[in-house]
Amino acid sequence: MAVGTAMVALVIGVAVLGPMLAPHTPTQFVQRPYALPSAKALLGTDGLGRDVLSRVLNGGFSVLWMSLAATAIGAALGTTIGLVAGYSRSIIDDVLMWLTDVVLAFPQVVLVLLFVSMLGPQLWLIVLVVSISHAPRVARMVRGVTIEIVNQPFIEAAETIGVPTRDILLRELLPNLVTPLMVEIGLRMTWSIGIVAGISFLGFGIQPPASDWGLMISENRDGLILQPFGVLAPLAMIAVFTIGTNLLAEAISRSASNIGDVSPNT
Amino acid sequence: MEREQNWSPVQGGAWLLRRALLGVATLLMISVVVFLGTQALPGDPAIAILGRDAAPDRVELLRQQLGLNVPVIQQYFNWLSGILHGDFGRSLASRRAVSGLLATRGLNSLLLVGLSAAICIPVSLALGGWSAMRRDKPADLSVWVLTTVLTALPEFIVGMVLVILFATTVTRLLPAVSMIPEGESPFYYASAFILPALTLVLATLPYLTRLFRGSMIEVLQADYVEMARLKGVMERRVVLRHAVPNALIPTVQGSALVLTYMAGGIVVVEYLFRFPGLGSALTDAIANRDLPVIQAIAVIQAALYVVVNLLADYLTIRLTPRLRTSHG
């Protein structure tokens, strides 16, 4: 837990405070291309002679806000679908689950690329599609837990005394979902970072000359033999971020042993 | 699965038929999503492809080429009936039939995914089983640490680390770029497969390892395993004859998930290694706004998920006598 928190805090710190600490602007020419680390550029320069350190310090914010937003929207959407499906105990459940299956059929990156292909690389669109691709995964978990709870006496009691459905969903069911949801959000966040950074890596996310960790890896990989830090530094940041969020999810799931094993791939 | 106890018992055949029909409905819905996401957007796809300041006669030509001059509903049915006949249209970039491109690129990707799965599945089973037998001992914990770290890492990070270690900075043992000249048999270019396959294996290994570990631990505590032990059956035999076959059943669905996950993973992995497969064909097509190719690959990717999962469901039923006879 402590390790995970420290890792996530480090990355958030770099992403938020980095732009203020950067010695150069991210697009400024500092030294000859692919220069090795020196006093002028502590992590060397990239293929256009820009300071790698400054670009790393500036390149985290896009990954951070996009993955946070996609996770939050996806979790909210998925929780709503899962609660309604699990509580309805009717054809609504079957239809909703079938619809989630349609979305699940697309690999998450492919779904994003599909919509980006014609509408262009717009960041809000990427956030929206990533969140839609998360929703079925969250929904299935929420539905599963809801179905377990819904047959318990306290729900029946609430129904008998005429508590409105909305209140049953929000006040009786949702509080029981907090712990599994926190685990799920941790896992979804790990995946969001991977997808958002991956889309930038593919060149369909944030566009040059802006600085972004995924984009940096893709831009600097041709110079790996000359100057490895242009790839290593953003790569380390993404790795620390995803391992951190995953450790957090793992820690929450272990502290609440009744949830059982969580599968990270689904 | 939770609600299925409430259903009246159905025969495996009827259940399978129901699943197959649902699968067809899912496939249809997939085609609608792909069509809506690409062709039926607000605005003119022809202008989206050529750019805002394209000459009107070129736009008109492309509209005819793509069949955009009929109502949207009819465009959809024309496109769908083409797919059902194996005709995915013509690539806007190369002017070749999309189906031809899919065949050559698809073979490379199929080999890549097949090779990766053929490594991933046995290795994860061995690792998961080994870890389960040593539960909470140092070996188990080291597997836990390894899988926790690997699970968290996106494929392109894993792939870049491999490139740094084996193809550029640290050593140069393997090619960083997977060259398979077009028209030549991929079998002559084995070294092109090593790093991409290793990336896919490392990305999926943690999930299946943990799945099998959990499944083995559960089975090893089951009554029938205890019974066998009490009867004096040797531990080795208990594990191999009684525990493993039952613990393997959930890994059928797990392997299906690994396969579909790899099918998505090839997009990033093939781009990274410039491997000439379906995944890199998709990223190339998006860069060129090659609409028919994008549509075809998205449909194939999603259809694969439906088919693989249907097969896995079928296999799971065949392997579980309890499900085969009563409800399921």
C-alpha cells in the first residue's frame, strides 16, 4: 500500500508540478540532437535538440488528466449500468448485458482507433471512448455483487416498506459496493494509463510538438542507440505510474479478503 | 452465472444454439457499431478523408467509389452484404482488394498470435501450478511480485524494454524491426517473431498464471482431493490425476481471453516492431484514412472475440459433466 501510494504520488507530483520546475520550455532548441546528458541538459536531448528532462516534466499532465477522466466516467457509467441490470431482474438485465458484450468484443485500443480514425485525434473523444470501453467491465462486476446483495432480507424489507427504487439503488446497494469498486477503479486506472499512453505512442493522441510521455517514447526510439534517456525517462514514468495504481488496487483487494480474486484482464 | 440456477434445465444443445444465435446478433451489432463509428458520422466521410480543401470533383469521385451517394441505410446493407460475401471493398491507399491485404497480413498476425499463445499457455500453467503447490512460500511470493509488475505494464512498455535490452542499448542480439518482405514466406523470417511474440507472452502470462494458481489452490482443498489423500494415493498422483484436470477447466475460458487480448495487443506490438500484420495494417490505414481497411480490420477483431468465446463456452461445457447434463 505504502509503496503504491508513494509511486502514484511521485508521478502525480511530476505531472502537476513538473512544468514549473522544468529548466527549459518543452519545444526550445537546447543542444545538438541526441546529445548525451550534460550540465546543459541533465537527461540529454532528443532528435530535435530539445531538453529531454524538460519534456518529461511537461509530458505527464496529459496522461494524468486523460486517464483520470476516462476512469471516472467509465466507473460512473459502469456502476449505473451494473446497478440497474443487477437490480432489475428482468429482460432489461439481459439486454444490458448483451450490449456490454458488443462493446467488450472490441479490443479497447481498437475501439478508440475506430472512432479516432474518421473524427481525428481529439483528446475529449479519446477520453470518451476509453471510458465507454471500461463501462462494461465495471458493469459486470457491479452487477455480480448487486445480484448477491439483492436477495438479502434488508433489500426485501426496504421494498416492502415502499422505499423508492432510486433510494434502494443509491442508499442500500451502492454503499455495499464501495470496496469492490475501489479495487475496480484502481485496475481501470492502470488500464486507462496504458491505453491513453499507448494511443499517443501510436501517434493518434496528443500531437507534436506538444510533449507527452507516450509520444516521447515513439519519437525518440529511433535514437535509442545514440541517446537512450529520451525513451528511458518517459518509459520509467509510465511504468512507475501503472505499477503504482496496480499495487494500490491489489492492496485494497487484499485488505478486504471477502471480494475474492480480481482478474486484471477482463 | 449466478442467475442460471433459476432457469429451467436446458439441454446442452439448446443452450449452445441459444448462444450461437446471440453470437450472430452480437456480430450484427458489431457491424452496426463499426459502420456508425466510421461511415455514418455527421459530415461527409469523403471530405473527412480528402481534407476540407479538396477539389469538388475528387470528392465526388471518392463518393462514388465508396458508394456514398445512396441513403445511409442502403450503404450499410451494401457494405454488410459485401462482407458476408468476403468482399471488403478496395483499399483507398493501394487500390488493391482489402481481402487480399487481409490474407497476407492476417497470416503473419495469425502466426504471431498462435506462437505467442503456444508459449504463454503452457508456461503460465506450469508457473501457476508450481506457485500453487508452494503457496505462501518464497517461490509463490516471487511469482506474485513478477505477475503484479508485469500485469501493470502496458504492452508497448514491455516491448520497449525488450528492445532496449536485446536490440539496441544493452545488447544487439535480435532485430528491433521485424522485416518480412511482402510475398515471402514468414517461415523464413523466424527472428522477426521473437521479440513481438515475447512481448505478447509477457503481457498475458500474469493473468493466466494467477488464474491457474487460484484454480489449483481451490481444487487442492476440495473434498475429493482430500479423499484421495486419505485413501493413501501418492501426492504426485493426487495432483496429476485428480487436481490438475479439474483445475484446468477455468483455464479454457482464461485462454480464450488471452487469445482475444493478444488479438488486440498486436495493434501496438506490431506498430512497435514494424511487424507486417493486421495490427500495423490498421495503424497504417488510420494514418492514411483508408476507410474500407479500417472497417474490415475492426470487424474481424470483434468477430474473433465472439467466435473464440463461443468455442470456449462449448469446450467448457464438454469438459464439465455437471454442466453438460443439467442447467448451464
